[in-house]
Amino acid sequence: MDNEIAELKRRVTILEQYREKDKSELHQLDKSLQVFINEMKNISDDLKTVVSNFKEAVTRATNATQKDLNVLKEQYDNLEKKFSALDYKVEQETVVADAEKWKKIVSYVGTAVAGGIVAFILAKIGIK
């Protein structure tokens, strides 16, 4: 019976050692888990900051692009007006001017022909 008690004490002692070892490991795991949770919170906060900064950067870039686009539209409109004015001027100096020259030539030729006919008729009538 003494042997049985000694064996039971030895087994209880071993179980208590395992229990203490388990408690120690559990405590270490708890501390590691707490550190992990804190790191995850920090990462989450950093990620929120990065997302916020990214959104702000995209907004600024979009606004800048919109301003540039508006400036380009204004420049395009101005160039379109200048092109229309230049096109009108070129048309006036070429097509209209050529038409005026043609009208003058036809008028001179018509006048010369009419004068020739009148001179011919007058010459036939006897008026010189």
C-alpha cells in the first residue's frame, strides 16, 4: 500500500508538472495572441490611412484632370473659331475674288463684243 501511495504521489506530481507546463504554454500563447491582435489592429489602422490617402490622391488627380480637360476644351473652341474665321477669309480671298475677276472679264468681253457689234452696224450704215 505504501508503494501504491508513493506511485500515486509520483503520478500526481507528474500531472501537476504537466498542468504547470500547460498553464505556462497557455500563458505564452495568450501573450502571443495579444501581440498578434495588437499588430493586426495597427495594420488595420495603417490600411485605413492608406485607403483614405489613396482616395484623396485619386480625387485630386481626377480634379486636376478635369481642369486640364476644361482648358483643352476651351483651347479647342478658340481654335475652332479661329479656323472658321480663317476659312472664311481664305474663301473671300480666293473663291469670291476669282468670281469677281471672272465677272469683270465677262463684262469687258461683253462690252468689247457689244462695242464691236455697234461699230460694225454703224460702219454698215455708213457712220464712221
